[in-house]
Amino acid sequence: MNNNLTSLGYQALTPDYGYYLAKLPQNLFDELKNSINKIKSSNDNEKKYLYTLQIQHAYKIPINNQFKDYVKQIAGEYEKCSNVPLTNFNEREFDETWVNFLGKNEYNPLHKHRGIYSFVVWCKIPYTLEEESKYAKNDNPTIGDFVFYYPTMRNGRMVIGRKSIGVDSGAEGYMVLFPASLNHAVYPHYSTSEYRISMAGNIR
């Protein structure tokens, strides 16, 4: 098991905010994978997700109310642990959700989302950290990682903190939820030509 994923629940980045790791119930993950398989076998270009211009293969994907309720539940758990005002999620809606297919050498550069919370589900990660480590160099230690960048105080100075989540095949079916304004990036993988597949969305 990936060491980053052995401790589920709230993970603090600063005294005020952090992120929340959860494992999807199997029935929700199975439905999500079925939806992704339909996208993979379809040539319907209308499903292209145009807001993710930096990724060549990104498509809209529907989610049902059961999935939405689960994400709202996790967001509620996040708020119980972080230093933020509680949200009435009955008044909140979901933006469009989308699925990303990242090929070998492809990456998602530093960015943030719109809304109050964002979430990412790792659906298919076709490599292990051990396989990827063979391609690591001293100046590139974050191969395949999902990385948060955030302002924080250190020794009385404002600095940019970095938290890497080492994502590999052991992360399939896990979800991370975080404030939508939190900058993050996805680093490329090199050990296989298979797609790394993830689903993302926002609560606004």
C-alpha cells in the first residue's frame, strides 16, 4: 500500500486548511469505471471538456445523486476538522465533472479550480512508484505525484509549501477533496504508455 494513503481522513497543510483522503465505496467506484469505459469506447466529440485545455484527452462525465451525496458527506467531514465555517451543502451545486486521460510524459500544470471545494478520484494508475523511481532524477523527485502548493509561515517567513501525494496503482478508488482555490499539479509518468485516468469536479 502506498504510504501516502495509509492514513485516510483529514490531513492538515496549515492550521486553517488541508485536504481529505477517502476510499470510495465499491459500488460508486464500479459505476464510475463503467462511465469511463463508455467514454473510452465513444467517438462523441461533444463530450470534450473544453475548460481543461492543457490536457489533450479530457471529457465530461456524469455523476449520479448518490455520488454527489457521498462527496458532500466527505466535504462535511473535512469542515469538521478544518478551521473553516460550516457549509449548508443543500444549497450547493456541482459544476460539470470531467475525466482526464494523461499519457506518458504528459502532465497537468499548476492550477486551481472554481467553486468552494474540488475533488479528484484516481481511477486507473498503470504503474507503481517503484517502477517510476527508475526514472527519477535529483531535480525531478515528484514523478507521477499529485502535488499541492500553498502559502505558509516557516521560521517567521512566508514561503510556498509543497505536499506530494505519491499516486500509483495502489491509489485506484481513492478520492482527495480540498479547497478549490488550493493550487495543485500532476507530474508526468514515464514507465508505461498506458493512460493515467482520473475524474475531477467542483462543488460551488
